[in-house]
Amino acid sequence: MITIEYCKEGLAISDFSYSDWVYNVKQTIKDGKDHKFEVSTSIPIAALRLEIALGNIDCESITFCFWGQYFQANKYGAITNWPRGFADVECAIAEDILRVAIKQRRLEIKK
């Protein structure tokens, strides 16, 4: 079993090297080794969820951990009981950008 812990002390995986990291996780799964990976960025989590959705990783082989709470993605890569604060900073920023852009656009239209 592979455990992916999302924590402040975890490894920051770069956008430029996440595919190598995912490859290493897949090799660890293939080798049948139990291992815990600690990450502090969301890209590796999103990449693993994509690999699960593509059928390249069995959803049962990876458990995610956040603040002592353990959970898994389903076969579609979805995490149905997504804990607040778990790898959601990028999404929150994207939502804020959209809110601000909509507000600014509405102000422009009123002029």
C-alpha cells in the first residue's frame, strides 16, 4: 500500500518534475512495496488522481492522508469525502481569479 501524505513538511514537487515523481510512485506500486510519500504541493496528488482515472493505477493501491484522516480516490480519480484544506490552494486561487474577473467585467459593462 502506498500512502500519500499532504503535509507542510512534505516534498515540494515541481511542475517540471512531477512526471518523474509519479513514475517513481508507480514503480513502488509495481514492486509491491509499502511506502509513504510526503508532499506539500497539490500537483502530485492531481497527477496520481489522473493516473487512477486513466486506469494506470488501481485506486485501491493508494491512500491519501491529511491531518491524520485517511481516504482514497475512487476509480474515476474523485475523492468524494474531500477534506477542507487538502490540496485545494490552487483551486481556491482559480476561483478567486474568476470572481474578481466577473466583478470587474460587470463594472466595465455598467460604464
